[in-house]
Amino acid sequence: MRRVVLTVLLAFGLVGAANFVAPSGTGVAAAKSKSRSKKPKGSVKECSGKGKKKKCRRIAMFTGHNAAKSSLRTEPLAPASGDIWVKSENVQSEVKLNLYKSDGTFDEASLAALDDVFRCKRTNGVRAVRPELYEMLSRIYDHFGGKRINLVSGFRGSERSSSRHFHASAMDIRIEGVSIRELYEFAQTLDAGGMGIGIYPRSQFVHVDYRAPGDPSYRWTDRSGPDGGGKKKKSKKSKKKSGRTQPARKPVS
């Protein structure tokens, strides 16, 4: 009621605007105060240094952009050796094999063995993964001197349909002894178009996928971490596990 009266008095010039002070906790003054104290949405706190030299800042939890065409590969990719050594961290399955038969065609037995390693940890479902993704895995294996590749996430049958994991054309990987920045940079050199490559600094892995037909190449950084970045609410009804890999927030197909 008080606000209505003040508004009417201001409108008819009965109270000078210069003499009017918004009541504490209401109106424009309160709104400005709240906006200043409120932490930015979708951000995480990042600190560097120790002791008195420690500096902290808030940075965006997720940033992404279409890859510039000038940054994409124009030369043909070198043939992959076909050699792969990969271990799934989720289903504790490991294989060391070659993708190809002696005539250079895909070895169906090898593809089936890899599909099993890439199976969904939640549903235990297996889907035929896009063979070209395995060839990329082989190129990565070749480049980093035959070090075992750890698979954080492959096919995810319970994922949303916009995720390339759901379509069995994505992998989240890391290599012991190789920084994720180095892995991320190399993965980008393999993209001749139509690939998605993301880096996850807190979860410590790199995502590599093939986009849906017609989609441009995409790059992103996701700092949310395995639990999505925020404090997890405890709930007896919740069925989510703390180790769940978070997908990119931009719809990917």
C-alpha cells in the first residue's frame, strides 16, 4: 500500500524525486544490492598460488564455439595402424588388438570386442560404435607411443538422444602420463570437419565425437566436474552416482 501511495505522489509531483529514498529492502535499491551479492550463474571458483599469493576468480563453467573452418584439417589423414589398447574405467574391461584384417578391411571380431569395452555401464547395453571413431582411437594410440588409453565413457544407452554418446559415436578418454591439454590439442589436428572435441579440466578427460550429419565441428571446455559442478543434494530417492560423466551442455545433434 505504501508503494502505491508513493508512486501516485511521485506521478503528480507531490513528492520530489530527489527527496525520495526507496525503503530499505525494497525497490530498485534492494534489487541492485541483491545483484551485487549474487554469484554469477554457471560459474566455478578457480584459484592459483598459495598463502598470501593465492588468487581466486570465478570463470564460466562451460564455454563453447563452432570450430573455425581455417582450423580444420585440409590434408588427408594418415592411415591408422589399427592397433588399439584400451581399458574401460567403468566396466573394467580391457583389450589390445588390431582393427583390420590382412586385406585392410575391418575385422568384425575386433569391432565386437571393442563394442563390448564401450558398453553402457548403467544398462550394460552394447551398441555398434562407429568404426571411424575406433580409427581415431588408433591414431591417438599411435601418436602417443602405444600407451594404454583409458576410456571414461563410451556408449551411454540411458543418455538423452541429443548426446553423441547415445548414438555410439563419442568417447571420453585420457592417457596416463599425457596431459589432457596435449591430448586435446592433438585430437583437434584429426578433425577434417564434423567432429566435436571437448576438454574437461576438473574431470581430467577429453571428449571426441562425430557430429550428426550436417553439424559443424564444435569445441568446448567444461569445468563442471563429475557431479555437475555444484554441491550435490543428498536425497534418498536419488539414483545418480557421483562418478557420472557429464555431457556437453550444448545440444549435439
